[in-house]
Amino acid sequence: MSEEQSPFPENTAPQHDNAQNTFDSSFPGEGHPFHFQMALPNATAVLVLGILSLVTCCCYGVFGLLMAVIALVLAAKDRKRYMENPSVYSMSSFKNLNAGRVCALIGVILSALVALFYIGLIMVFGLSVFSNPDALREALGSMQ
């Protein structure tokens, strides 16, 4: 084929040389200047659940506590995964994981305090109802 009849447009003909390919496709590719690191699989979920546990800790403490416990379980799994092979995962996803874990720990504490407050409130009003039912009727009547 002549140059003008080439199936490739101008300057796009494939170039073949006998040079050795220097790219090594072995995983995780340590030592390469363009090493790709994956994000931890649950880092974003832990961060979102940790923040939501802070936001929902005032909902009787139940929802915040539930989300915080789930976040802590996921964080423990990803933290173990990161410690086994830190070169595979990115540092930013590990920092997100730690931030979510801290939020979840604070969420556990706040949710537990709110839950204890409501339990104490129910106990105090419950004891007052058993000791003097007429006082409860008067209190409810004054609210209306």
C-alpha cells in the first residue's frame, strides 16, 4: 500500500518499536510513580453514619445510637483492612474513616446520655404517677 492509501489518517499510523514495555502490571504496583490507590470501601459510609449519629442523637437516643454502632462496626472492618495493607488504600480515605469513627464515638456518648435522660425522666414521672395519681390528673389538666 502506498502512503496515500493508508487506512490510518495522517500521523496516526501505529508506531511499533522493539523497545521493552517498562510498565509492570503487578498489583499493587509499588514502586511505580503513578501508583493508583483505592479508597477504603466503607470510608464514606462511616463518615455519613457518624455525622448522622450526631444529628439524630436527640431523637430519644435510639436512632443516633443505632447509626453510631453501625458506623463503628464498619470502621473496625476497614481499619483492619487498611492496617493489613496500607499501600493499597489512599490516605484520604483513611482520614475520612477516622473522622467518621470519631463522629460515631461522640454520637454514641451523646445518644447514651440522651437515652439515660429520657429513661430517668420516665422513671421520675412514672414513680410520681404510682405514688399520687391525682397529682398527674391535675398536671395534665393544667396543660390543657
